[in-house]
Amino acid sequence: MSGHSKWSTIKRKKGAADAKRGKLFTKAIKEITIAAREGGGDPSANPRLRLAVDNAKAINMPADNIERAIKKATGELEGVTYHELTYEGYANSGIALLVEVATDNKNRTVAEVRHLFSKHNGSMGESGSVAWMFEKKGIISLPREGKSEDEVLEIVLNAGAEDLQSEEEFFEIQTDVESFEPVRKALLSKNLNIENSSLQWIAKNTLKIKGEDAEQVMKLIDALEDCDDVQNVYTNADFDEEFIKQQA
């Protein structure tokens, strides 16, 4: 199991916790709003919006919420304008972090993110300081639901996927940016239930981390993800198996 796959296992568990707190709805609404504002309110003509709407439906967001977010973005209803920004920095042990935010107040958000890095023994870096360690990939999470790895592997490889990681409860498919939508469509055409699909920053190489160091890094990541303006946090940390078991 790769370091990326270990992080995916943790993210999936954290996502389940976020769902209980309602944070997934907040993130989904922001993504729908940004996508509709930039590319228009018609999902059929706006790939980013179509993806955002599909992901919102996957977490059982009511259709009224989705429609209202689109109308706010297109000006049919009064709404907030969100700005997308990416902050870079280091946790302890030299672990790199990329933090994607969607905010209506840039000054407030950068101050809060900087404070969280400092509070948890990390430091914010300049633009480009860690981004070179990551590359954009398509990531699709698929519940196993009795499906065989060979069955899923044949579908996604024929559609252009790069890799498939098999976990106890789910499959994770990785693609390049160009193949992301074709692979997603291939899975949907087979009536397979996609849990989540998105373009993400994936570390080119990972750093192994365990024990107290892993705990400190995770405390910073947790604090960042608890910030209302933060959409995603990416890391090159390769958490050891014992630490993953503790996150269960």
C-alpha cells in the first residue's frame, strides 16, 4: 500500500467525521458557487459544475440547496463572492502542506492560516515553496460493495486510468488530468456508485512519519481543516500503519 493510499484511508475517515459535523455541505456549496460563477450555471455545459453537483448529490445534499447555490453564483439570488487561494507551508519534521481555501475575506483567512501553522510548530512558506513537490491528479473513490478488483481495474484502465489502489472498504483510482472525466464517465456508464471524485494535488514523493511526529502533523492538518475557509489540505506525509490504526 503506497504512502498516498495511507493518506487516502485517513482522509476517508476524516470525511466521514466531517459529514457528521456538516462540514462537507459547506465545502460542497462553496465549490458549486465558484464553479457556477466561473463557468455558468448549466452543469451540462460546465464540467467543473457538473462534477461539483455530482459530488454534492453523493453526500445527499438536497436539490434545493444545490439550485440555490447555483442561482446565488449566477446573480439570480443575492450571494457571497468566494476567492480561491492556495497557501503553502511546512509542518514539523519537514512535512510539506498545500492548503486550498475559498474565502470571502482574504485578509482574515491568511491571518488565520498563518496563526494555525505557527500554533502547531509549522511555518507558512512563499508561493512555490512546496508546490513543486506535488502534481495535479484525478482521484476517484469507489465503494467496494462486493465488486472484484479485476472487474474495476479492467474498466478504468481501458478508459485511461494510471493506477488503482485497493483498500478494505473502497477502491481509489488515479488518473492524469486529461483522463479524469473519461474514467469517471466509464464508471458511471457501468452504474457504479462513485463516492467522490475530484482533481487533487498528489505528492510526487512521500516522507515517512510516525509516533509523536505523526501526531503533531495531524494536529496541524486537523486544525487547518476545521477552519471554515479551508477546502482541502494536501501533504507529502507517509503515515505509518500504527498511526493509521489509531485514527480508526
